[in-house]
Amino acid sequence: MTLVHTVLFQFKDAVQPEAVKAACKNFLSLKDTCIHPTANKPYILSLAGGKDNSPEGIQHGLTHGFVVTFSSVEDRDYYVSRDPVHQAFAKNVGDIVEQVTVVDFLDGVY
């Protein structure tokens, strides 16, 4: 059963568009640069994201969304708490992000 990790960002108003694009590109690169510590290969099953374009108007300031898929809770837990590549990304993006919302779920578990 796969675990889906959703991440929503609101970037600070003063951040230049180039910096936002670079942060998004860096986030998407995590699929290839996050390496499992025992398998020694990438462990993110899929990672997709982009700029919001919803016409509903209920984004509450969030502007960009990403969906990361893992094969297990354990892989997600490693990613969130110990993966050095993810930790470095989170530290770097922290300076330009106003708000982050994360929702995780196991696909099909209600």
C-alpha cells in the first residue's frame, strides 16, 4: 500500500519568481537525489508538482503543490526525519516560504 505525501507552499511575497522556480526544481529533483540508506538507490516512487491554477479561490494563500509517493510509511518517515538531502532542501527553502501545509495518507485507507 503506497503512502502519499502532499506538500503545499505559500512563498513569501518578496521572493523573486526565479527563486520560486529554483525551489520547485530542487524539490522535484529529490526523486532522484534522495537515496535509501540500505538499498543505495532512489526510493521516492513518484514526485509531481506545480503552481496552483484552481479557479475555486479556496487556496488560502497556498500557491504551489507537490505530491510525493512512497512505497511504505518507513520510507516516508526516513525522508521526513533523517534523509540528509531532504533535510538540506527543507532548510534552504525555509527562508523563502511563508507557509507549508503537509497532509499524508495511505492510499485507500479512510
